[in-house]
Amino acid sequence: MQLRTSVLSSLVVLSGAFATLACSSDSADPPPDGTSSECTVTVKPGDNDAEDIQSAIDEKIGTGDTLCFAPGTYELDDHIVLGGASKVKFVGTGKSRDDVLLDFSSQKSGKEGILVTTDDFTIENLWVKNTAGNGVQVQGSTNATFKNIKVGWDKPSDEDNNPLSGGYAIYPTGVTNAVIVDSEMYGASDAGLYAGQCIGVIAHGNKSHGNVLGIEIENTTGADIYDNDVYDNTTGFLLDLLPNLQKKDAKQYLVHDNHVHDNNHPNFAEKNTVAATAPKGTGFLVLAASEVEVTGNQVENNEGVAAMIVSYDIIDILAALNGGTPAAPDPTTSRWPSSIYFHGNEYQNNGTAPEDALLFLAAGAEGAKTIDQYVLWDGILGPDHADDAAAKICVGDPEKDAFMNYHADTSDFDYSKYTTDTTDHECTISVPPLGH
């Protein structure tokens, strides 16, 4: 996606005047309400908040220090960059995360609201909104924790459904060991929570709503995603492998015990992105990933379909239907999913009003009104699976009673030749948990 490329120039640490400080680095504040950190430096809202905060980081924050934000609204016209000291915490000192608001509505510089490129970073108990690009981005580091924060946009799109918001709200990329807990993401024109090219991602207790994609885990090894409330997005979950990135695989995703519901929001993503092809009304979309286990989730009131397992062959078709251009194939990245296992999920009232063209085709006839199947697979096998009829697409109970292979692999793309036989699909895989 276009928004996933970081701008190297944003790593330059900004200079500026000294911040107006409520305490100095040699006299720590008591732990703020609702957190366990002591304050090395505390900033307060003032006349030039971006400069004050950046100066505090540059001049007062070293390894192991905590930058505290006093309650109030900070009006920022520039991004905040942490590119030096490690083991740093950003902590809001209000009784709730809503008490400390970093408002980027006037942002003129920077591709994100907060950019961090150092190890062992924690951000907690504050609200970031209306950034010009991505919300809170941690890039290329080890150990990043997002705890009890809120990130989003007041107005994600205009009256013509063109995106106004940034691509991602919470955005760890290239991170080893990312933890996202008890946070809220809303209004993103791509993913509310996006973890890409990471190793080890744990996300639980979060709310993601009003985005194009609620939660996206992409080109990552090892993810444990559980106890999240994912609703009012275009598509609830995207579990995918994207071509033309440095990391060439997406595997070992365990997605369990989430509430995935009412994901019927119109798609307002930027054209020529994978998000722009996300079908409205979809609970789960698995795209070309491998070793994915989806279990114990409550999936309801998604008007398109509960779950889809697809290859890039279908994404190319969708891209053209949505006015975009299919991406050139990446010969070093698989285009087909394998070792996918849906089992033990609860489904209710899904597939009641499919609008997306692919869903009409998958239902077997143009103008179809409902899709009762819980799990749809496009049936397209890659050359590595030429002798594996199932490509290890596995379904258990209750999915095996509502599974459809709609055979997009037919030479004439005759989707009406669908099959519901699960004989080749009653297999299992197991993905080990990270978060328990």
C-alpha cells in the first residue's frame, strides 16, 4: 500500500526552544493516575505544543526516561519524533486516556503524528487524533507497547467517500515483539490496527471501529490476536501476505475469541491499495497467508460474508472492478493461501445483504440476496499445491456445514460451479499462542 513507506527524512530529530516543564529530569514526579511510571519530564499545553514536546524529547529525555503529558489539549502543527534514546515511555497523566489529547488537526509537517525508531518504547494513557498521515508509528525496533491509547480521525472521509484520514491509526512496522492492549482505533482509511513485517505481535482488549480494515496483520511471523471488539469497519480482519515487501512471508497467525460484528461500513480507502479491494460486510478476509488458525470468535451481523479465503487472482479482479490497476506479480512472494483452519467459531446473521461484486459471483448468480455459507474459498491453487486438492484449507465444526469452494479456478470463471463438499477439508493445523 502506498502509505506503508516511511520517509527517512522524518528521522531527523527536530531542534527548538526548551520546553516549559512542570518538573525537571533530576526530580521525578509521583506515578500519574492509572499508570505505573514516574515522570522524568512533564509537559503542559502551551502556545507552541509541537516545539515544546520535541524540545523536551531532544534536551531532557535519555535512555530509560519517561515523558509525561499533563491533562489538557495539545495543538500540534508538526509530528513528534523519538529517534535516539531507548527504553522511553510517553505517558498521559490524566485519570483516563481522554484527559490528554494530542490534536494534530493543524499539522503541516510530517507523515505521521508520532514516529518512533528506538527500542523498548511504551506509549500509554493518551489520545492522538487527526494526524496528517499515520497516527502512532513505531518502525524497525524491538519491543513496542501501545497501552490504553486512543488513535483516530474525527472525519475519515468527505461527502463523496474520498479518504481524509491517515492510513493507519496504530502502526508497528518491522517491529520484533509488538504489544497492543486496551486501546481504541477509529476512522482510518486503511487499517485501525496494522502490524506489518513484524515478528511476534500480541493484540488484545482493543476496540477497532469505523475504519476500512479493523485489524490487519501483514507479512508477519507469529501473531496472537484475541479478545478484541472489531465492528463498523468495511472488513473486520485482513490476514494477508503483501507482495513486493522486504519480508516475504506471513504465517503463524492465531486469531481467537474476538467479537467481529457489524462490519458494513462503506469502503473509503485510497485507490490502488489492497484496502480498496476489501469487500464491504466481511468479517474475516485471509489473503495468501499461511498457517492461520481462526477459532472461538463470535462473528455476527456482517452483511457480506462471515469469512473469505482468497488468492491474489481474485484481488486482481476486484482491483479492476473498483477502478484500480492490478499489481504486477512478485515472483518471490506466494499468491495463494495455504494451511488455513477455521473452526469453533459462532456465526449469526451474516451474509444478509451482499453488495460486493465478488460476493454476488460467489453466491452463484448475479443478484443473489444472501450468502449463508460461513467460509468461502476461491478454490485457486498455486503451483506449489498442484497435487494438493485442498491446499490444506481446513474447516471444523460448525464451518464444515456451511463451507463453499466457489471454484474461481475454472477456465471460464463460472462461479456457479461451486461445491460444498468438505471431504478434502476436514483437516487441522495448530498455531501456538503467544499471549497466554
